[in-house]
Amino acid sequence: MASTDGAWRPPRSCEDYWGEWKHCRGLRHAFHHYYAHGELPDCGRWREDYEACRAWERDRAAAAQEALCKSERDRVMEKQKYAPVWKLRKSPPPDWYLP
């Protein structure tokens, strides 16, 4: 992302990545994820993003910048690949009033 002065900044603050990682590792989230998906959540991605963000803040490393951009792109693409479960209707069915 570009800030007002033209310098690149990470898409999120480093504290956001840390918070997401802590949430992912929490017992409640792990239990819910296991119940819903049958496996424990993979939290390594959030930790890697946090470390890349800190590397960017510390050294302005180009590899860290690219890793963060790729991770955010992958996250957005993963979210977009699932279609909605319900199809929205424009009007009610013709026999909606019948029992």
C-alpha cells in the first residue's frame, strides 16, 4: 500500500498480524475450527506475516515486502474462490402463497 508520502507500508500493522496469530492459536478458536473443519487451524501463515512485517520495519527488506504482498493477495484470492451458498431471488416463486 502506498501512504501519502509515497513510501510503501505493509497492508496491516504488525500488531494486527500478531493479534491474528494469537487468536488463531487460542483454545477456543482451535476447538471451533476443529469442530467445523475436522482439523486444527494452520497458524504459521500469520506468524510468517508478522515476522516479515517486523523485518520490513527493521531493515526495509524487499523480500519481506514481497512476502507480505503475496500473502495478502493469496488471502484475498482464497476468500473470493467460494461462491455464496444461497442464490438470491429477484422475486418470490409463483406459488409462494400455496400451503
